[in-house]
Amino acid sequence: MSLVQNIIETYNLVYQVKKDYPLEIIVTTDLYNERLKLANTKCDQAIVTASRQELENSSKLLVLPDEADQHYYLLLHEDLFDESQQYCQAIAYEYTRLIDYADIQEKYQVANLRAAQFPDSACFLFLAEVRAWYRGFNLYYNLISAENKAVLFSYLCGTVPEYESVLSFDLGAHMQALAEFYGQALAIGAYVNFDVSLPDYLNRHHVHELLKALHDNIDNPSIFDNYEMINQTYEDFILRKAKDLEPHVHSHCCNHIHHDH
């Protein structure tokens, strides 16, 4: 059994995944060209070509189904397979996203996920990202038997300062970063068996209800479990952030005397 298959089988056991998904794994040194081979339309080719620099700098990529090909493809750079065993986290991250996208495909009968438009997509993408970071790191810590002290140190001295510049101010414009950060925080909390404290720069935002909804539902088997409540909390947060950013018009009473000159 290959390393990748081993990780996926372990994942299926831990997260009680019963379904089989049409997934093909490609280990490569050239993510860009492998992704280009999977483009089935001129539009898709153009998107891939425009993303060349980003793909050449990437270590992993999940390619979603389209009308011509209903397979998922997981492209992994061979550099992931080193002594750090980061491939465990990368595979679990992308496999979580695959499971959640498969649920979207089934729920909304979407044939082409590469160009999909579906309801509540902003909340779905945010929640899917939190789940992927959570499951990716949670499985990784367990598979490498990480020391609690090392995991907490990496959070306090690595993750917390790393996200300070993007999460200190306009959270609404950085929901991707918030998902990454909180997914990792939840994974660490689950691994060490207590909730890690959030940094001051996050606590000053009105984000606690959204984070509580994520915390309480992070172990749901399906992304759509309790989804309506999570989506409502997400929308309330985004609406509040938008209102906070509106310019305030201050009216004042003019009591002083104007003199004609």
C-alpha cells in the first residue's frame, strides 16, 4: 500500500468516512503541466495558464470534476515526501475538501465544479477551509505523535504572530486567513485536549459567535450538518463587519454667531 493510500485509509477510519470517491493521486515535480493536462476546455486552459506562477510555487492541488471528467485529482509535489512528513497534513487537508465538494455536488447536482455557482458559496468555502485545516493538522499531529509542548509552542510562537498583520484589522476582507488560523487553533486544541487561548488581536473583533459555531460543529461528519445555523451566524458576522466599515455622518448644532463681512 502506498503512503498516500495509507493516509487516506487512516483518515477514513478516524473520520468514519464510508463513501468511496473517484480520486486519482498524481505525485509529480511539475504541478503546472500536470494541471494543464487535465484542462478539458479552452476556458480552463486559459485559467491554468494564467495561474502558472502560483502552480509552480505550489506543493499540492485538488482538481475538481467538470462535465468531461467526473474524477477528482490530487496533485502532490514529490518534495512533500520528506522527513517532516508534511504530506500527511497536505493529503488530509485536500481529502477533506474533496469530501465537502462531493457533498456540494450531490446536494445541488453540479456537473462542473470547476466553474460552479451555488447558494451560500461564501459560507461554504469558509467552512470548508476551516474543516480542511482542522482535519489536516489534527491527523498530522496524531500520525507523527507530536509532543504537546512542541505543538503549543508552534501555535504561540509561530501561528499567532504569523497571522497578526492580516487578522488585526478588517477581518471581513480576510476570511480565508481567519479560516486557516482558526482551523489550526481547533486542531491544536483537540490534540492537547484543551481549547487554546485566542490572541488579543482576534478578541477585539465581534467574532466570538461565529467562532463558537465553528468550535461546536467542527467534528460534524458532513459540512451540511447544522449548516443553516452556521450560515446564519456567518452572514450576521459579515453584515456586522460591513456596518462597522460604513462612514459615520456626525451632525452637530451650530451655536456660534456668524458675522457678515
